[in-house]
Amino acid sequence: MRLTDQQRQDLKDKIIGQLNQRYEMTAQQVTKLEQNKLNDLDRAAQTQLDYNDSVSDGSLTVREILELEKKGTTTVD
């Protein structure tokens, strides 16, 4: 049995709709995964900053102390 032009068009529309729905779901999943990873990186960066602040002398960060030491401006015991 042959499909009429209308049936053929309806079938094409249905297939395209299903493909678009799958693609959209995949795009949403990728976007969510990307956002989750960015949030993880933000948390890791904040943890590192908190750690740096906890081990620094006074108001200087570890990085600042190392830079001063490298320049020979100060020594760190």
C-alpha cells in the first residue's frame, strides 16, 4: 500500500519532530553538565583561595610571599 502525499508528509514531520526532541534533550544535558563542571571549578577555586588565606602570614598571600622571596625582598622561615 502506497502512502498518500499527506501521509508521507505527516511521517516526515513526525520523524523530524522526534529527532529534534532527542537533539534538544541532548543539548540540555550538555548545557547542564557544563554548568555543573563550572560550578565544580568555582568551588575548587574558592577552596584554594580559602586555603591560601589560611596559610598566609598577615595580609600577604602565599603567592605574594613567594614573589617577594624571589625578588630577594624578604625571607620566609
